[in-house]
Amino acid sequence: MTKKILIVEDNEVNRLLMKDVLAYHGFEIIEAADGADGLEKAKECRPDLILMDMQMPVMDGFAAAALLKADPGTRDIKIICITSFAMKGDKEKILQAGCDAYVAKPINTRELPKLVERYLKEE
């Protein structure tokens, strides 16, 4: 069965890059351009994994991750944060918001599929 990945990213270029890399590796991709849209699509589509940017309009990744983890219907979905936040303390703040892992931008296209596979195996 094909695994579904929800990409929540406001930057279209980044979203397209992740989508192309992961689709090439056989994943079904769902896209959302902000946290509010991502929250809706997560509830509607029940992805196996979410890749979440933290800095987005409408609703940021911190709020979206916290709401997803607070909802019994979505709390078990793994969330990997993909962000440009790389200052001391950012990783801890991101993990406290409910993300299961943290990846700094720019995205390493060779490592992304391996990371996704690793978290899908932990389900």
C-alpha cells in the first residue's frame, strides 16, 4: 500500500521539490500551503506522515503541530518539521510544539526519502 505524505509548506518551490523527490520514491503526496489548510487536509486525508514548515501565513507550524497532536484523530501522525529555524533553542521549541523530528533547510534531497522511510517504519 502506498504511504501518504502531507507536505505543509508555503514556499511553492520547496513544496514542489519535496513533492517531486518523494513522488519519485513512490509516495502519494498531498499538499497544503499553510498550517490551517494542512490541519484540514490531515483530518480529511489521514496521511501516514506530515512534513511541516514552521514559518507560514494564516497558521504557523507551531500552532498546526500543537493542534494536530491535541486531536485524538490526528495525534498519532508523525510530524517532521522542515524549517530554516536553526538557532540555539529552536529545535527544543519545535519538538515541544509536537513535532517528532527536526530537519534544517536547505533540504537535502538525498536524505529526505531516507528520513521519511525511517519515520514511517517507527509507526
